[in-house]
Amino acid sequence: MAEQPQRAERNGLRHEAVGDEAKAAGAVDTVGGVTLAGIIRTLQQNGAVAACGLAGGAKLDTTV
């Protein structure tokens, strides 16, 4: 049976802790903040994301 992802609550929002497994070739994010960082983390190599909102915050914690 597949292992269930760990879940965490931050700022009243539920976030699933996922590995670095690439899942999507592209995404549209209207929230920003932690949500955008999670989307970027799960993009396939050469993937693209359109970000057009900051409801989740303007801070983007990522590394290259």
C-alpha cells in the first residue's frame, strides 16, 4: 500500500508534505506564498507556472 503524505497546518491552510516527485508539466497559481513554492517544487524539469495572485503572501521560500 502506498505511503500517505504527511499533512501540516500553516496559517489555517492544509498543506501536504510531498517528496520531490515531479508531477506536472505546468500549472496556474492564483494564491502565491507557500502554495506557489509547493507547485514549483513538484514541476517536471522544464515545466512552467503562471503566478497571478498573492492571497497566500508575497514571500517565496525556494532554493535553486
